[in-house]
Amino acid sequence: MATTNPGSRRATLRQQQEAEERARRTKRIMLASIGIGAILIIAIVAIVASQLLNRGGESAGEQLTPPNASGEHGVYVQAKPPVDGIPHVVVWGDYQCGGCAANDQLYGPVIDELVTSGDITAEVRQAHFMDRQAERGPSKRAAMAAAAADEVGFFDAYHQSLYINQQSGYTDQVLRELIPEAIGMSGDDLDRFQDRYDAYSFEEWVDGAHQLFTDSGVNSTPSYYVGDERLVIYDQETETVQVEPVAEDFLSAVNELFGS
């Protein structure tokens, strides 16, 4: 008669408990992020108004494209373009979006891990619909700054730091001084980054990303796509996590869409 190994039974129970706790933690973060987005909108109005008074009349300089840009206004994660036969993940966001910040905290490291291992490639595309009618609101300035950071090889670190500093309001001081200092940008790199930021060198490219967001019907952020298929991370109607923030689960979900 077969017997069950007590150690194996305990290990299985522990794995189930860890998975349940991870799902609860992910759900808490997702739900909290919905409220964060609403709060940020109120705080941002005053910041946008004051900065537009100071900078709204300036014109953009020579218009550029980030060196690691995709053909559809994204920036490749780790500067790695798509490869035939490997899934390519597109992540849509808005730098003022609370859910985007929460998802980047949970799934950003997972995507980085899978890009590093060569299991996927990925790109980040940023809209700026949360600026509302502001000509150069916080989301757009943050996106332009991220594009400028790509020119000097700091996109990934800068992108992550933007979400970490989301509640700063993305003032000029935060974008051109504090974040660069925090991620180790200095010397000629810092000078070139600040020159590009001050000249709005990537404004047209960033506007192109926003237009693509609108025209393609993505409609919400954060949104994940594999080809034309949307990867549902969290179902708000049922309040359930569809993809756990671990490499194995994320890759499985991506491969399922990639093969469909």
C-alpha cells in the first residue's frame, strides 16, 4: 500500500500557503492603486497650472527619436529589440497612473528577469492622458525625460525611478536633477540629458506615442499586450489576480498568447 511522505505533504502545504499569500498581497496593491490614481489627479492640478505659467510658452527645439525606440513609439527594455520566435511584450502606461506604478513594482522586475534570460523581449510605451488639457503636464514631461534618459543609456533606471517618485508631481527639479542624481547620471551624460530635456527634444515622439494610444483603442493603463492579444493581469470585475508576479507564471501566460 502506498504511503504519503509527511515531508512532501508539508512542502506542498507550504507552497500553497505562499501562493495564497502572494495572491492576497498582489490584490491589496492592485486595489490600493485604483485609489491612488484618483488622489493624484487632485494634487496634480495645482502643480500643472504653476508649471504651465512658467514654461508653457517655450517652443520645442530640434526633434529627436530615442536610440532604443521601437517603430511604434516605445522604448525597448534593456535596449533589446524583438527577436524572431520569442514573445514580445508591450507595456502601456502613464507616469501619473497609480495602477501603473503598482504594476511596475510587482511585474517590472519579472519582465526584467525574463528579458535578461532571453525568454521574452519587451518595450514600454507611455501615454499622457492624465495631463488632461495641460499642454506640457507632468505625464508628458516625465515621458520626454525618460526618452532623454534613453539617449544617455539610463532609460531602464530612469523609468523605474519615475514610478517610485510618482507623488512628487514631476517638477523640473525632480525630473532633471533629483532622479538623475539618484540613478547615478553625471558628467557629460547629465549635461546632455538636461540639454535634451530643456529643449523638449522628444516632444513630437512622445506625442506620437500618445496618439497611437488613442488611435489603437488601448483606452486604459496599465495594459499589457503580446502581439495583438491583451494580457489580463488583474480582473477588476472579479477582483482576481490572473497572472502572479513571478517569472514562471508570467512567462506561461505570455507564451499562451504568443502561441494563439
